[in-house]
Amino acid sequence: GTETEEERRSHSCRGNIANIIMANSTKRPREHKELPEQDAQKRQKKADEAKKESKGGGMSMAERKAINSVRGSGVYIPPHKMKKLTEQIKDKKSKAYQRVHWDALRKSINGLINKVNTTNIKMIIPELFSENIVRGRGLLVRGVMKAQMAAPNFTHVYAAMIAVINTKMPEIGELCLKRVVMQFRKAYRRNDKLVCIACTKFIAHLFNQGVAHELLVLQLLHLLLEKPTDDSVEVAVDFLKECGLALKEASAKGMHVIMERFRTILHEGEIDKRVQYMIEGLFAVRKNNFADYPQKVEELDLVEDDDQIPHDNITLQGKHDLQRMLDMFKYDADFEENEKQYDEIRKEILGDDDDDDEDDDEDDDEDDDDEDDDDDQDEKEVKQELDANGNIKIVDMTEGDLINLRRKIYLAIMSALTFEEMVHKLLKFCHLPGLEGELCNMLIECCSQERTYIKTYGEVGQRFCMLQDVFIEKFDESFAHQYSTIHRYETGKLRNIAKFFAHILHNDAFDWNVMKYVFLNEIDTTSSSRIFIKILFQELSELMGLQKLKSRCEDPLYAEAFENVFPTDNPKNTRFAINFFTSIGLGGLTEGLREHLKNLPKRIMLQQQQIESDSDSDDSSDSDDDSSSSSSDDDSSDDDSSDSDSSSDDSSSDDSSSDDDSDSSSSDSSSGSDSDDSD
């Protein structure tokens, strides 16, 4: 009969299953036949690997596991585990050992580069030379460039480090300069502004340190300014600010040409306003002789100019071999010999460590002996003091008590609401003698720290002076100290201090003789002290009034105190004081000085005349003395002839009288005749 469709499907499925079973049964023996061949191949591979390991160029399984665990793709490995893993690598000629050594060198170099700064660069550079930077020069240059790109503010530090290394190993400085130049060219083609700015800044500081040549700098500026754009001019301005001072010293003509090119770009006006302002700022910096952009910071001036090796063969044109293979690990068959050679180089650069250690040990022994002797002497002195006094006085050289006292005073001042409360709290700290001065200084310091002057501090100082005379002396000392160190304060602090003392002087809380510490002349004053005097007298004028202040300054009791404020010893100082008080609006205080200066020529004339008269009187007294001495010598010889002289004098007098009588009579007769004629 005929079969149904279901029966046909079942027969076909059974046939397919039978065929699959037969196929599997036929393949199984073939698989079993191929197993011995595979084992033979595996054995052959193991034998080849063993031969390579015996030659020293390969790695064993243990070493491979160790190196893979050491290179844990950034996973932290504890030091003890790292030590165990490295101890498994015993053969120093093996690739695994060199790989571990390479990774350690990379980590050490990168760690030193990340730690270097302005203060510790002198300590980092010897540590850097202690590593094999000849083998790891690629790692060193790559690490420096990455660090400079990440932190451009430390570019001058990295440039100084490369400059020091360049004096000993010029190949490293040349490699660094080549890579920076090629990186700039690549960024310039890609219009990457940030990378261009970082690269030009690095080149500028390398030029400041003497590693790069001025030809490279001029070529770079010519490239940036040949076809000016906003970005290229901005990069050129930043670049020239960094190295302008060094370029001016190295090539003055080149500097002039570059600045003229900037001037032309500015006059054309095709660039953005912001960039034009940057060019104007560059001209201002140049006019100021690059004062804000020094060539070398004092802490980074580590290399003499004669010792530096500039690389004039590196320019923007041409191709430079960047030696990228130095950045990757490479097996070295002469690894141990090269390490020994670098040890010798390190000793030449840093000196022999063994000799230094021996010298240090000897010095330490001598120091220990000296310290032992000093300790013995100190013990003897302590014993003598114990025997004499019977007790020991402990002195705290850390001044911990003083710091605590200052903190308590500050808290008391800040927590008080009124000046009476502040005085009440502060007087509690004066339980020991000698603390009054610290209290006065702390009060003045707190007053200076305020943004504006607060009258409470002046009232507290006034109350202290009125309560105890000790505070008058301490505030007098504080005034002298503050005036002598007034140049250390800012203008705001200086203003508060001046107003504090003006308040106390206005209320006559302490003596006005403190003005004797003020010397108002051009030599003894500074800008800060003149500001202090100005604020002090202006505040006194506001509190007292100009007339009362003038009368106080002219008071005979304080003539000595104001002698240096209103000087009359020198006309130059007098004019300076007059001009000073007039400029601050207190010219009324200088009327006495003006009269003194007006009458000064007359006084000088009178003094000169008096000096001349004194000299003439001295000369006449000398001549009188000479004449008196001569007359005394002749007295004895003239005694005999005195009588004859007297008689002759009498006769001559009689004759003269008779002559007078005759003259009078003749005159009378002549007058009578004249009268008759007139009648």
C-alpha cells in the first residue's frame, strides 16, 4: 500500500541519524592517530625554548611569570611581594632581569622629575645622575616633556635641569631640543595653539639657559610673523616675553628687526583688537627692559656661561633623528659592562662615594668625641650649680608660655563688647611683672590688623596709661619701636597705628616727649615714616584743632621734643619741614620756621660782624699789651727828666695864655670898629 507523509518523514530522519553515527565512527580513529604527532611537535617546541634559554637570550617560565606580574598593567604590588618576584630572576644576563631593571629605571626617573622644583633642584640633580640616564636618556627626555606639557609654570625648572645635564652629557640636551622642535612643528601644522605655546615656552627657557642657539629663536619668530594671524602673533608675543632679555643681549639687531615687524603688524590693523593690546603690552615690557621676565631666576642660575654647550646645529628646517627606540626596552648583550662604564662616569661627575663615606665616618667620630667632651663639661657645670644653689632653674626656650599668653590676650580683646570690659579682662594677665610690655605690643598689633581704625583700642590704651605709670613707659618704648620699624607695615596697618598714638597723645595719657624719636628731614625719613607723621599730625589736628596743636608744639616744655620735628639747625632741613607740613595742609604749624628762615640772613650777618669785632678787639688788646710793656721799661729812665719837662710845660702854658689874651683883645677891637662902621 501507499505510505503516509508522517511515515516518510520518520524514515528520512532515521536515515540521517544513521549517516551521522557512521561519520563519527569513521572520524574517531583518525583523531586518535593525530595525537602522537601533536605531542611530538609540542616536545620539539619545548626543546627549542630550552636551547634559547641556555643561550641567555630567552626567559624561563618562572621568569616570564615574574616579569608579567611585575608589569602588572598599573596594578599596585606591595614591596615585599615585588622583592620576592625579583629574587626569582637570578640570571643578570637574562632578558627578564634587564626588563625589571628597565622598569625600575623608568619609575625612578619619572619620580625625580615629578618631585623637582625651585628649592630642591640642587638635591634632585645628583640623584638623577646616580641613575643610568645614558641608557634611559629617552625616558628622561620623554618624562621632562610630559611634565612640562602638564605644568607649563614649571618650565624654567625643567629647563634649568636640562641645562645642568647638558654640561655633562650634551647628547641628552640635544635630544631634548630636537624633540621639542619637532613637536612644535607638528603642532604648528595642526594649528594646535596650546601645544605651540607650551613648546615655545620650553624653547625660550632653554635659550635663556644657553642650551638653544639664538638662530633657532629668530627662525621661530620669523615663521610666526611671516604670515601673521591672531594665534601666531599671540604665540610670538608670549615667546618673546620669555626670552626677550636674552635675545636682546645675544642679537640686538635681530631683536630690533622683530620689534619693527611687530610695529608694522600693529599699524596694519588687520588682527584682532585683543592681539593689538598684547603687542602694545610687549612694547611696554620692552621699555621696562623685561623687568618682570628675568632671564634666569637666582635659584636656577646653576651653570656658568662658559661651561654651557649651545646646540647651533638644531634649526627649524630639515629632519631631526628623534631616536624613538630609546623610549622602549631593548635587550643588551653587554649590559653588565655598560653598567660598569656608567658607574665610572657617575664617579667622575659626583665624586667617589667610598672616599666621601670614609671621610664622613672620620668626621662623625671626631664630632662624637667632641660632643662627649662637651657633655662631660656640661655635667660638671650642672653639678657645680646644684651644689651652690641647691635647685635647678628650667628655662623654656620655645617660648610656649608667651605664645599662650598672646593667644589669651587676643581672645580677650575679640570677645569684649566695650573698652571697659576689655580693660578689665586684660588687666588680669598682668599678674606677673614684665608682662605689661607684651600686653601693649599685642594691643597695638590687634589694632593694626583691623581694616579701619577702631576707637576702642585708643580708649583702652588711654585707660591703661591713666591706671598705672608702668604702661606710660611701655607705650613710650612701643612708640619708639613702632616708628623705627614702620617700613615693615602696609599702609592700612600704618594708618591704624598712627591714629592709635594720636588718640593717646590728644588725651595727654602719656608724655609728648615721645616726639623726640621723630626726625623730620630728607635723610632720616622714609616714605613709610613720612606717611606715619602725616597721619599722626592730621589726626591730632582733627582732635585738638590747629591752634591748640600749634600752641602745644610751641610750648617751651616740649621744645626739646619738637626740636627734630621742626628743625632749625640746617636751612635745608627747615625748608623740608616747611614743605612737608604745607603739603599735608598743616602749614600753620610752620610760622615759626618761616620767621626763622626769613631772619636767618640777618642773623648770619650779625654773627659775622660780631666775629670780626671780636677779632679786632683781640688785635687791639694785643697791641695795648705790647705798648704797656714798653712804657714800663722806660719809666726808670724818665724819672730824672720829669721835673724839667714839667717846668717847660708851665712856661709854655703861660705863653699860650698871654697869646690868648692878646688875641681876644684884638678881636674885641675889630668887632668895635665893625660896629662903628655899620652905624
